[in-house]
Amino acid sequence: MTVTWEEAGWERLAAGVGRVRLPVWDCTVGLVVGRDAALLVDAGSSLAEGVRVRARAEALAGGRVTLLALTHPHFDHVFGAAAFEGAEIYAARGAHPGRDGAHDCGYGGHGSVYDDERGRAELGEDAVRNGLDARAAEEAVAALVRPGHEVSGRLTLALGDREVLLADVGPGHTGHDLAVVVPGDPAIVFCGDLVEESGEPQAGPDAVPSRWPAALDRLLDLGGEDAVYVPGHGAVVDAAFVRAQRDALAARFGVSR
């Protein structure tokens, strides 16, 4: 049975496009509904949360969510992905030139977190440090799904009556940050944690601070001046907010512009 965005407790951003701010970590999950397919953006912080998100998203879409885009590999965005069995999963390519010319490929600077045992363990430890139940974290790490599609550059997904652009815009918040752009008037840009509104952007051990401002420039180029920018955490913002955060990050990390 199809429900409305309001009935589902989600925020409608445009026709067929919306998002929900999940409890505890205020993490955004987005949904784009087309005639033939529906795309979810990020999956929540645990398998149980992923199950709840899937149920609501499929009620909104009037059918199965068959596409999932993960903006970056942090627990609050990817631990629910295993609940989307059968979905095609997309993420940014698994390696980027990182600090000091090395490769910053995943959590803590190891290989891709989806493949690297140490990186997966650190992801679970980070979840527990941030308040996720240890058993839920262990379950999610064991079930962590490796994306079947790595996006290098830009990739367009056809949903039937509309298209969605996936863009590898990092590194910045992590070694591999993916943006999701829904064309329209205005365009909707799901930014992941490259942009945060409800608090200062977080720079963990896998951040690439020297290249974060440039990643925000790429976001602005993709969306344009009139786009609606959807942060990984917090209320939707405009281009002026993204530019101000870009400048603040450049000053914070000593990046010349």
C-alpha cells in the first residue's frame, strides 16, 4: 500500500523525492521514486534500522526499492544496507589519492572497508564508541554488504520517467564520497557528510582535509546556485550555506584558495 510522505513521517523535497532524519545520529536517508524503480540514498545505522527504513521506503515507492546509493562508508550510513537484499548497491570507487600522495582507501586509511577485516572491525568499534549497542554493531559488521557498483566520475541511473546522477566528488569527508543529484527545478543534491547543518563537519581518521573544500566546489558545480542541498545531518540548505562551509573548512584546515 502506498502512503504519503507525511503519513510516513518523511520530508517531501520535490515530486517523488524525499528524505527522513533518523533518530539518535540525525542521519539523513533519501528516496527518489521513478516509474520503474526507486533509489534509496544511505541505509541507516543498524540492520534493524535498515529493515524499518526499507518498509517505509517501499510503502512510499509502492514497491521494492531496487537501487541503493551509499554516500560514504561510515556506520550510520551503511550498517542498514544488508536489509536491502537483492538491491543493486552503488558507492564511490574504493581508492583515491589521499594524504601525502598515499592512497586513503577506507576506514582508518586501510583498504576498502567493505573488504578489509581491520577496517570493518574499526567501523564496528567506532559505532560502539558513538553509542550503538555492541551486539547490533557486531551483527552489522558481519553482514556488511560490499557495493556491487563502484562509481568513478559520474554515472546516470534511469528510473523510468526520470534520471538520477551519481557523482564521485571526494575525497573530503572520507577517501570516497558520493553525491546523488536529482535534476529538476530546483535540483536536489544529497551531499552525504561532505555537508553538515546540525553541527560542525566531522573529520575522522579517514578524512582528507586538504581536498575537502575542492569536493564542495564540485558539489556546487553539480547542483548550481538554485539547488536544494541535503546534508548528511541536519536541515536542508542552499548554495550559500555550502560555500560558507567550504570557506570555513578551508580556514580550519589551512587550505589555501
